Amino acid sequence: MNDNRNLLTHIKTDPNAKYHLLIGAVVGIIACLDPHVLAPFFAALMVGIIIEVWQRGHGGKNTMRESIMDALTTSIPGAVLSLIKFIGGLV
């Protein structure tokens, strides 16, 4: 339960960050089937929020800041996939 100042420090110190990134990558890849450019980012962000809401509702001990950082960590692969999809659409 570290309250880090930025997202990169949070990813470095959180032992579960790799799972958030993996879940975000899987959801982002599935959302790439949608024709909208921002679909992977928003799908990964929504899954991250749902995970954190479920975790807090079932006795999670994270602070609100750490829950937000975890949700944003989950959305990073979706953001990268959205950027790739946008650049691919320009070419």
C-alpha cells in the first residue's frame, strides 16, 4: 500500500502491477476488434475500474489513491494499442 507520486513509481513498487498490465493488454487486444480508435483504452480503463470497485467492495485495504493508480496501470496497454491503431489508420 504505497502512495506513490506518479504512475511509473507505482508500477515499479507494486507487486501486482504486472497482473494489471497483463489484464489491460488482454482486454485491449480484444477491444482492437472494435472499429473505434479509443476502444482499447476505454475498455482497459473500465476493466481496471471494475476490478478496483470489486476489490474495495470485498474488503480491499487499498487507499483511494492506490486504487486509482491500479486502474490507470490497467489502462496503459489499452492506451498504447489505441495509439498504434490511430497511427495505423493514418497510413
